[in-house]
Amino acid sequence: MAESSQSYGRAREGLRAYGLVAAMWIRSTMAYRASFVMSTLANFAATALDFVAILLMFSRVDVLGGYRLPEVAFLYGLSATAFGLADLAIGSMDRLGRRVRDGTLDTLLVRPAPVLAQVAADRFGLRRLGRVTQGVCVLGYAVAALDIAWTPLKAVMIPLMVLSGGLIFCAVFVAGAAFQFVAQDASEVQNAFTYGGTTLLQYPPTVFAKELVRGVTFVLPLAFVNWLPALYVLGRPYPLGLPGWAAFTPPLVAAGCCALAGLAWRAGLRSYRSTGS
């Protein structure tokens, strides 16, 4: 009971510290509102190019891997929205390697606040709302264009996928940051699993080799962000022939990923020995 209360206290302290640091950066951003609007629109436009590439593909073909444009847009919108929320919340985690190299991480260690919360909220980029907005727009189009017999369960699956997917991506961000304690210059490796992962999930699993699909299902479970639950909503079978109940496991997978990422972070932080300068 005491340990549970202590863990709750640490989590509450971390959220408070995160909120304070993020609020500071938001105030700084909103001091130049025109710049904020332009950078948000630029973020929206830059991320929209990914979907433009899909539209160009469908200008030449009617189906991609057996999926029509609204179905691919559904996968795209779910992946982009989930990743956008994670990127908005803790996208600054990839800066950790730079802090480890130049020794500025030491300044965070001496502050009376959890290091993870400080790193996650560092340079909080409100302009990343452009990515989230773009993903929501594509998802809205897909839901309107799809011919699906909607049920309450299928309707609930959409916010469930977005929230669970966002947490899975957050776990990948944290685990990648933990790896940078050792590698120190591994931001591109981390980006391969975060930005690269969301790009992968924007396309149907049928266009990829089964070995890759197995890898993102059983090794790095990115498939639970959208592939498995989305194919249930679309009424399509998963390429690996998993049981139907697997579509409802993203919250459990997200919880497991967050727990493992937390352990990796603590191990990485313990291994940090400063730069000595």
C-alpha cells in the first residue's frame, strides 16, 4: 500500500512538473502569435504531403494491396493522429542525446523535478498541432467515405485506437531516449522507429512481407496502433491469421509498452555518469 501511494505521488509530481514546463514554452510560443500560426500551418502542409503521395498513387491505381482509397485513408488518419499526439506530448525526447553529449542533462538532474518530465516537456512544440489536425482531417474524410455498418463497439474503437496508439508511440519515444544514454548519438535510430513506424502503418499490411508484419506485431508491437483494430472495423482479416479478440488488446499492449519503456528509462538514467565537465 505504501509503495503504491509513493508511486502515485511520483506520477503526480511528474505530471505537475511536465505541465509547468510545457506551460512555460506555450507562453513563450504565444508571445509571437503570427509566427505560431505560420509554423503550425507549415507543419500541417509538410505532413499533408504524405497523404498527397497516397493520392497520387490512387490516381494511377484503384486499389493498393487490395485496399481502396477510403480504407487506406482510414489507416493513415489513425496512424497520423496517434503519432501526432505522441509527438506533441513528448516529441522532444530525441534531444536527449544532445544533452548527454554536451552535459546539459546535469542541470536537469539537480532540479527538484523528475528528469523524464523535464526532458519530455523541453521545448514543447505547440506547432505540432498541425500534424494532429491533418491526421484528424484525413480520418474524418475516411469515416465519412467508408461504407461500414457501424456498431457502438466499432465507433468506440476509433478513440480507443488513437489513445492506445499514442501511448505506444510515447513508449517508443521514451525507450529510444533511454537508448541514447548509451549510444549518445542515436536520434536517427530513434526516428527510424517513431517517424518511420508511423509511415509504415499508413499503408495496408498486405503490401509488406510477412516477416516485416510479424516483426511489428510480435517484436515491436506497432501493429496494435492501427492495423489489428482497424482491420476489425473494416471487416478484413489480419495477414497473420490472429484470433478476433486480438483487435481489442491495444490498451493492454500500450500499458505493457509503457511499463517496459519506464524500466528502460530508469536503467538508462542510472547508467548516466555525466561528462565530467
